[in-house]
Amino acid sequence: MRELVLYSRQGCCLCEGLESRLGDLELSKLELALQVIDIDAPETSPATRARFDFEVPVLAVDSRVLPRVSPRLQGEGLFGWLQQMLDALDGSTV
């Protein structure tokens, strides 16, 4: 199982929307487990906060940042996009 990391912050409507849409997907079919990291949480490193401060929401797999996903993408479209991103990662084209 691979880890899909969502770098996020509380109160960000784009972050919350993406987390909700990801929660609606059967990520286990892609062998993904979602982890949400609040970049403003005290336990988040200053380096992580600085890296993603103006970029959230950000998705990463295997510590590799994925291209920005459209806030309009949901359901099967979002699932398909994730599959494409995983295929690209496995082929090292992202």
C-alpha cells in the first residue's frame, strides 16, 4: 500500500474540498492510503510549512509531488487522474 499525502491547512476551502472528494473514492483499489498533513500543525516541520505554505492543497505519492489537480475534478474523473499519476510515477514521467 502506497501513501497518498495531502498537504493541507484548516480553513482552506480548496483543501477541504479535495480531502472530501478523496474520501469519497475507494483509494484501496489503487493501493493508496490517504494521509492528511496540516502544514500549520505544531508537529509539522518548518521546512514542510515553508515548502507548501502558498501551494496547498498539494498531493504527493512516494514523496513525489503530483501536478496540481483541478478543483472541479471529482468521482471517476479524480480516480482516473490518480491512476494516470500513479502510472506516470511508475514510468518515472512525472
